[in-house]
Amino acid sequence: MRPQQGASPRRARGRAADGPAAAWPGGLRRLPERAGEFVRGHRAVVGNAVRVTAASCVAFYICRYGLDRAVMSVYATFTVVSLGALARLPGSGRQRAATVLTALPAGLVLITLGTLLAVRTWAAVVGMLVVGFLVAYAGTTGPRIAGAAPGMQLLYILPCFPPYAPDTLGQRLLGFLLGAVLLAAAQRILLPEPDTPPFRRLLAGAAEAAADLAGHHGGPVPEPVLARARTAADALRPARIPPADLPAAPSLAHKAMAHAAEAVRTLLNRLDALHTAAGSQHAYRPETTALLRAVGDAAREAAAALRHGARLPPGEGPRAGPLQSELAPVRTHRALDTLGRLSADDRLTYLRRRSLVVQAADSAVVLVLATRLLLGDRDVDRDPAGHAFAYARAHAAELWWRRLTTHLTPRSVIFQNACRFALGLAAARAVAGLLDLQHGFWVLLATLTLTRTTSLETRSAVRQALLGTLIGAVVAGGLLAVAHNHGAVYAVLLPLVMLLAFTAGPLRGLAWAQGGFTLVVAVLFAQVAPVTWQLAPVRLEDVLAGSLIGLVCGLAAWPRGAAPEVRRNMAALCQAVADGIGRTAALVADRAGAADGGAGILALNRAMMLAQESLAQYQSEPRERTARQPDWPAVLVAGADARRGERLLPGRPGRITPHEVGAWLRQAAESTAADYRALARHLRTGDGPPEVLPRPLDLGALLAVAPPVPPAGAAPPARADSAALLVDSVIWLDALTADLARIHREM
């Protein structure tokens, strides 16, 4: 018996000596198990293929053979294919069905526009340019719309070709409605994707884990409690959440959920660090124990409210007041006096441990307020800590407008992709119209499906598509020549060919997808009108034309994909972090630099959003191994730290005194901001590693000018507030410096 390829001779001989069954991996006894693994691993693809095939065939047979409406049958079938196969609808069967039904009004508008603008080639081209951009750009508003966008493009492409037949608009719209309803029913009934835990349930679980972790006040924490907290925090990472459940839309509820998720993840992180830091097993001071107990109570109340899910009656729900009352003495308790008695090596450790407690409490306050906002309480912006909820009273139209205009810049990869697709589709429509190509619809379909975000990826896709289409055209041509006009043959083959194409394509690659779809097109159109074997080479010519147009657009419009933009947007984020450090330091040290109405945080949020989008696309693009890249997620963490300080520190009571302490804080902030600006310049130019490394905070200089705080109760309230504000500001700057050092280590 021959050894398996890649196996060592010793292992091969061992398996052969055990008998024929053992020579296979795991033996014959494991074949059922491996078959089960295969089915489970491909369940989503097979299930979607079954749903699309069933819905499209039922729609086609009803319209073509039941009602004898050829136009209606084509639109019903392609509606199912576009929204079921071409689109990538995320979520469970229930969520996908809801997405399809929600798209009905937009689909009716697109089909109507395509039908009316087909009167002239120039009108269809202009319409394609505008519609192509708007549909692709609409993906900024959430994963569900982004997933449906390719299918929605097809709903305009299909009717925008001759013949100009507005009299068939009724059939087209009815076919679309029938196909969409059948697809929604199939998504809900036939092998539906299983439901996933709602995002609110994940939030509630994380809040409960935080409450359990906060319940340990010194001493060792049981490992199961720590493990549960870490698992709950990891479950809220955007990469772990199914796209359909991710709170990414610009609605008030989604913004509140995202705000609560950020708060509870920060809370879990700070509590974890507090219980695992040096000296964590020592007994906590009474005020710290009381604060941690209040944190646990607040997190548990938030979890209960999230699980209940109803709107809050007046005066009920989780409250931030008790937690804020316990937070005040911890902020003001002899911070600098204790710091002055420590050795130089222990000062930063003390500051960080104290800051972890305060930051955990701040995060718990934000979690409570975000939960109240999610459940309908818009008064959270009036809370003393509610300045971070400036969007609470914004109208829905304002929130959506902000999101749409955020990406309206050439630096946005979403804007670039929308322009690339719109230009490619408009060019394909112009070529198809001016050259009067048969089935010009296939030219645009090829452009739509083969255009990628990088020229390298587009070239690879074109090669595979042409190979698959060539093979599919040969098979289709032979089938058409043999079956000729025997409609019953095509009617029987249609579901088999569809099931094969929609299964093999996602599993085996683009060549199989294009080849299978070529065969589907031939079998489908043979039942709509008389065709000959010449339909197959026409399909190949149209795919070739669409591929070339997509390739040209890929080479002309941002051919390197997100690689340049991720550096530019990360540089812009570093610049925004530097600006935020300067604004926050001015407000904290001098109470100067009057509040800008939140414009600074909006600018920082915009920079973070563009950086996150470009990084997400960059990570999804296949690329060659190049020089070592910076730790981009660490840059995003720095942005989050800068935003957290700008949200919280200016609203704290007190003023930094004396003047020498304020001067130290300003100088330290200016030094950190200068380091971030230097990093931004380096990222823009890309010239070698930065020569100047980030400088740590000079705490010795601070202690030399900062007077000790009198014992608790003896210090005036203003003096105690000043000490607490200074310590928290130092911790904030130290965190930003640590972020910068981590970024430099990876460069």
C-alpha cells in the first residue's frame, strides 16, 4: 500500500502494518464523523443553494408555465438570484427574510428607473453612474445594507437595456415582488440559518460577568470568574459578532448599544487588570471596597434592564447616582500624599492601580447611562457624566446625515469603492449600448462581479472567470446543440444546474461560479425564447468585455486598494489624537480653550471611523508579503484612549493648582502630542522607522512641584478635587504614552 502524500515513511509503515482500514486517516470507523464535519462545515453554502434554487425555480415555473409571462419569469428569477446568490445577506433566516422584505421599496424604484431610463443610451449611462454610486455608498449605513448592495445593483442593471418597453413595467414589478416574497419565505422556512444571540443578551452577559468580578474586593479571584469575564469581553469584539447583529447603523439604538459595548469591555478590562496587577492581593481601602461594590450593583442592574428589554418607566431602571456618590471619595483620598511616600519605582504602579479603580467606575457609569438611553431615557445627556451622550437628543435624520457625510471624502475606502464600481458599471453600459452588444446585461454583470479593490486581485479574478466561462460555454453550447428547442429538457435540468452552480461556486472558487452560472443562463434563456448554440459564445464575449472594463477600472481607480489609505487614515488619526491631547490639557490645566460643542470629539470619531474602515478592508484584501507593518490596532486603541480622556476629564470638578503643576501638565501633554505628530508624519511619508522614540512621563519633576494633600477631611474640597483631577490626568497621559511605545515597538 502506498504511503499518503506528505506523510513520513515511519508513520506510513505503521498505518500499513495495522491493516487496510487504519491506513486511512482515522480508519474507516471515522468516515461517518468526517462526513458529518463536511456537512456541518458546508451547511451554510448548501442551505443557501437549496433556498435560492427552490425560490427561483418556483418563481420561474409559475410565471413562465403557469401564467405564460416570459418577462415576468425573467425578473422573478433574477430577483431571487440577485438577492439570494449575488448579494451576501448576513444573519439568520429570520434576519435575511426581513432584509429582503425591507428592500422591496428600493427594488421597485430601481426597476422603474431602469425601465424608464433605457430610452436612450446616455440616460441609462448617467442613471447607472448615479445609481451605482448611491447603492454602493449606502453600505456605510450598516452590514445588512452593504451585503444587499450587489444584488440591488442588479435590479437596476437588468431593466436598463433595450428594448425600451415601458409597457412591460407592470410585469417586471410583479415578477420582482413574487421573486422577493418567495426568497423571503425560503430564507425563513428552507434550512434557515440558525438564530444568534441578540446583541443585548451579549451586553447583559458581559455586565453580569463584570458584576461578579467586581464582587471580589482583594485577595485571589477564582479562575472561573476571571475566565468568564474574559470570554464575555471577547464575545463583544466586533470581529466575533455576526455582521447582522453588529450595532453599526447610525440609529440612536445602535449608537447606544455600541456605546454600552465599549463601556462594558473597558469595565471588564480594567477589573481584570486590577485583579491581576502587582499588589492586587492586598486588602483594599474601605472607600475602594465600597466603590467596587457599587460598580457590581450598577452592572447587575444594567444587565437586568438589558435582559428585560422594555422601555423604562419614569424613575425606574439602573441608576448612576449611587455609583457616582461612592466614586467621589476615591477620587479625593490623599492621592498625592500617598504618592509622595512611595519610592520612585512604586509611584507609577500606585498611580496605575488607583486609576484602574476610577476608570472601572467611570465605565460602569457610562454603561448605566447607555443602557438607560437604549431603553428610551433621553435625559442621560443632562447627567453630570452624560456629556459623552451629546447625540442622545439628536433627530434620526441628523444621525443618518452625519454617517453618510462622514465617508464623503476620497480618503474613505467606501467612497473609493463606490466610485470604482459606479465608473466601471457606467463604462460597461456605455460600451454595451454604443456597440449594440447582444445580452449587454451580461457585460455589466461581469463588471459588477469581477471588479475588486486591488488591481492584483482583479487580474486574478478575471483569469479565473474567463477560464470558468470558457468551460461553461463549451458545455452549454453542446447542451443547446443536442437538446435544441425541447423545453421539457431544460425545465428538468434547471433546478439541477442551479443547485450545482450555487453550491460549487462558493465552495470551489470563481472559475466554478462563472462556469456554473453560464450553464444556468443557457438553460434559463432556452425556456424564454428560441436559442441556438451560438448563445454560449455570446456569453463568453460579454464576460470578456465586462472583465476588461473591470480590469481597466481596477488599474485606473485606486489600484493598490486600501494599503495607501490605511497609512493615511492612521496618520490622520494620530494627528487627531495629538489635537485631542492639546485640547484636553488646555481645558484641564487652565480651564481655557473654550468647549467646542463636541466638534473635537466628532473630528476624532470621524478619524477613527475612517481608520477602522480602511483597516477592515486592508485585512480582507489578499496581498503579497511586504515589510513589517505597524500595529494598526494599537493606533485605534490610542484613539479610544484619547477620546475617553476628552470625554471625561474636562467635566471633572476642580482646577490644577499651583501654577507650576499646571505648567508641568501642559508640557507633558505637549511632549506626548508632539510624539504623536511625529508618528503621523512618519506614517504619511513611510521613510524608515522614526528616529525619535516616545519619552516617558517625568514623574520626578511632577513630585518636585506638587505639594502633598492634607489628610482626608482636612483638605478643602477644591484642593482635593485638584489632586484627583491631576492624578487622573497623569494616568491618562501615561496610557497614551504606553500606546505610543507599543506602536513604536512593532515598527
